[in-house]
Amino acid sequence: MKDRILAVDIFRGMTIVLMILVNTPGTWSSVYAPFLHAPWHGYTPTDLVFPFFLFIVGTSIAFAYRNKAVNAGTYKKIVIRSLKLIGLGLFLGAFTIYFPFVKDFSDIRFPGVLQRIGVVFFFAAVLFLNFNWKALIGISVFLLIGYWLLMGYIPVNGMESTFERAPNNLANYLDVQVFGTHSYKDDYDPEGLLSTVPAIVSSLLGIFTGLILMSKQPKKATILMGIGGSMLIVGHLWDLIFPINKALWTSSFVLVTAGWANLGLALIYYLTDVRGMSFGSIFRYAGANAIILYFLSSFIGKVLGQIKVNDGISMHGWLFQTIYVHDQVSMQLSSLLYALTVVAFYLILAYILYKKKIFIKV
């Protein structure tokens, strides 16, 4: 068996490219609908991107830790990597270009994408080291059903619980109580505390896929497609009583996104690792430095948004208005072209890093 599965590297790279694409439009006021998150319940292609990354984190854990000794050294590496990811996320939330280069403490957002990746990686890796796949399935089922019961049946402040964006939504309520002003919004955080629990399952489901890819099973692509289709069906059925919702990371959302991830990975695996077709190398380059590319795109985007040029407009806004906005082109298309230019920049950077054999591990 090959040490690496090409499809995993390509899928990781495609996911990080999509993360950058949807996070850097020319203007948030003009974005094509598929590149926006669903307002609350439901999902768009954009809502698939972050769970895809957590899913592939799990798949990578299966490859990286399958022969690791369960000892203090392994746990130390897991803890250090988790803390690095959390630290980078907190840095992004706190940094400002103006002295003293840190926001007022009350304005710093504590949760975030990198923070969630760090926490999910820690728990998924530790669980993988200590339990076999059957136990992990049991843990996953327990967490998904438990989260549904908590969200649907635990009264909040004496009121019946709800899945809507409201004070009596348990996940939202806990975010307000725990994080206060340190949240993305006043009333909730999409990477909040309670919703991180089912997010761990997104990674555990990726672990199962990794185990299948490493196994001697024939027709692995067919197996993954069957699993992916089954998850989609169960997830959409569950949506009838526990709505698909990214902000809450509902159990139905976990299954639906993992279903699409399995289908997508199965297709790429069939084309590359089974049929031997050569494509997607640029995504493999991006996948080799996925976290650092995401961090740089977020950091540079933040800096460009804070640097002020003519009439107080940001450098980001000035670049967009000067280069991409034209009477003959719709604002939505201009906004997308800006995002595609940003993506192209980071793909070139990924190519250079890969060819120079520079791999920045976090």
C-alpha cells in the first residue's frame, strides 16, 4: 500500500482554497449566493467548507497516528500542536496594526476557526489513540444524539428550548454566558462552546474514512460513496426534527457535510489513486501547507482591511474599487474576480513553497 493517498492531499488543498475564496470577496455587499453562508437553518456550498476541513483533519489523524505509541511523547506533540492552532487563532482575533497592536481586551474574540481546529484535533487524536473504530462509532453516535437531546429538551432560563437564533437557544445562551463580549456576534458565536462537541464528530467521521482508505478492502471508492450517500439520507431525515445548521453545528449538519465529504473524496480517490489520472497537483501543493496558507490569507486580509488610504477607505477597498470595479461588470462578478485573484496569489505561494520543499507544520 502506498504511504500516501493522493486524493487526501488534493481534497485538503481544495478545501483550503475554497476557505480562502469564500473568506475574501471584494465586497461582502455583493456576493453570489452560493458563496455566502445560509442565514440560519439550511446550507449552501460555502457551509460545507469548514466541516470538510475538520473531516480531512480526521482522515489525516488516521494516517499520522495509526502506528504511534500511546505515550507521553505522543500526547505532548498533540497538545503542542493544538495549542499552536489555538494561539494562532487568538492572535488573529486580537491583532491590530495600530499601537499597541492588540485590541482592547473586551473586543477580542476568543472562539474562532483555528481555535476550533485546535480543540477538535486534540480530542479526535486522543480518542483515536485510545479507542478502536467500533468504540469510536459508539462515541460518535452518543455525542450526536446527546447534543440533539441537550439542544432540544433542556429548558433555558425557564423557557422551552429552541433551535432558532434566540436567547432560549442553549448553544447561544452558553456562548453569551461564557464569552460575553468576546463572541463573533452579541448573541452567539458560529465557533461557540457547545457546538464544538458535534464538530469533534465531524473529525471522527473523517477518521473512519481514513481507516477505510488504509485498509485492504476492495472497491474503496464504492464503499465511501455508499457511506456518503447513507449519511446524506440520514442527515436530511434528521433535519426534519433537528434542522441542518452550521452556526449550531447540528447533528444533521454533521452527517450531511460528512456525507458530501465522503462522496467528494471517493470521486477524487477513484480518479487519482484507482484510475491513475493526473490532475489537481496545484491543490496538493496547497494542501501541503494548508494551515499556514489559511493563516496568512486571514492575517494579510485583516491588515489590508485596517490600512487606510484615500478618504479613509481601506487598502482592501481601494484595490477592489480601483482594479476590479467597472461599469461593464456586475459588482458580484467584480467581487468574485477579486477573490479569485487572492486565491491565485496563494496558489502561486503554495507552488513555490512546495517546489522549495518548505513545509511549515503547525
